[in-house]
Amino acid sequence: MRILIVGALLAVSGRAQPRQFELKAESPKFWDLFDQGAKLDKVATGFGFTEGPVWDPKGFLYVSDEEKNKLSRVYPDGRVETVLEIGDPDGSTLDPQGHLITTASVLRAIIQVEPDGKYKVLADKYDGKKFNSPNDIIVGPDGALYFTDPTLDLPKGEKQETPFQGVYRLGKDGSVRLLTSDLAEPNGLAFSPDGKRLYIDDTKQREIRVYDAGAGGELKNGRLFGKEEGRGGVPDGMRVDVKGNLFVTGPGGIWVWDPDGNHLGTILMPESTANLNWGDADYHTLYITARTSVYRLKTKTRGFVPGGGAPPW
């Protein structure tokens, strides 16, 4: 999801100071998650605006390019293969059967993409009205798809039909259920490893909200989990590890939170960061989409990847 970020570079004596990678701890617990000497690797670059990373167990990363309107495979050695050319692709996930599921902003739809680039629309309406511009999507503990639908990428010249910005559940039977419409600008989302909490970014308010989640995705007791103030980034993509720590894009890069809402530290990034996901065979590596590039960072923790399975093809 493209957001104009003001103040990403600091002016020093009339010149811009480039952002640099740094692991900045706010708590000693931050170093339980990272080696102090960890290095950030640039996997591939030359993109327009990277988003929607998702690791395929076959050994590559799917990445969306919102400016160049492509969905690609990015390999650990830096090779890039175009899978699909489509207007403004955004967040992605693998469903429990290993199918690639993507939010297609221009189509205002959730689509399933095959390895050869063919796709089919899974859902594009709620209550007979078009979605706004589906943004991020994950698999829930029940195997259903959960996604956010802000107006951030509503196609120019098209009318908003749904009179709110919602969070939805897309069932295996194709049914679409509204879970909440109380966020100003819902964006990234993630379940806790036990499935009892659903975290959702509210980009406009610069907040991370948390809800108690029922067995069928029912949400209650919505409340503030954390707030990310500052320049150079906003709450956008988010992931959790197996211990329930949250990794959320924000000012400067990626903010790391423990399950109690304590800010443990920040991964400061050289480019404005939109999203991230766990990858490699052991899911110990963060793959990060940051503006024109894809980066990776080894961690000391294991990512929680709900519902992901080996592709059926």
C-alpha cells in the first residue's frame, strides 16, 4: 500500500542524510530476537514500490510491485520472474492448500493466482456493493481468509460503494462476513499464535488495535495495543513470531513489540518499509519489502505462519 511518507530523510545543513540499517534496542529483550551483529542483505532491487511478500515452500518469495503493476517471484539469489501483470497488486498469502491469494486493488477484489499467472476472482463485493480496495490478507486459525478494505488505493475516478472501511472474513464457501468497521483506515493484520487475538493496523491513526477473536472470527473488546508516532513510516504490514511478538512497519522501519504491548526495539531500514514476512525453510528469516527493494534479515526467533502449506502443483 503506497503512502506518501513525509520526513523520511533528515535535512542536515541543507542536504539529505540517507537512512541506514541499524538494530535499535529499547529493551534488553530485543537481543533475544536478533544477534547484535546481524547484517541486512539486499536480495533484489529495481522495483517501483514493493509490497505483499509471501514465502512459497518451493524456495522463493512472491512480491507485489504496486507502481510497475506486477506480481513476481523473487529467488534468494536475486533472480526475479514475472508471474502476472495486473493493476496495483498489494497484500498476499498462501491458503491452507498452498494457493497464492492476492488483493488486487484495481479489480477491487480478492483473487487466486495460479503459477502460470492465470487468476480467478474469489470475492469482490459485500452486501451487493463493491469493495473499496482490498489491502492486506492473511489465513486465520479456522482456515478462512481475513482481509482489510480501506480506501487507500481506490481506483481514480471510481466511486466508493461501501460506506465504511471494513475488515472481513472470506469463508471457504465464498461467503463474506463483515467483522468490524470501526477503524479509520484498516491495513495490516495478524492473528496471535493461539488464534485468540487479532491485531489490525489503523494507518490513519498510527495505531495498532487488538481484538479478542472467537472460533469463527467474531471480534469483540477492540482496544489500543500500541501507537507508532514519528516520521518516515506508518503502521502498515505486520507479522508475529511463535512467541507472540509483533513485527510492525512504522517510523524508521520495523517496530518490534512483545505480546504485552511493550516496544522492544526497531529495525531501522535504508528505505521506507511497507511490509514483511517470514521465509526460508526454517522461517527464521524476515523478508522485507522496502520501496524499491527486497531485503532479508536473519533472526533468532521463528516466524508464525498460519495455514501455510505446500503448494498442490
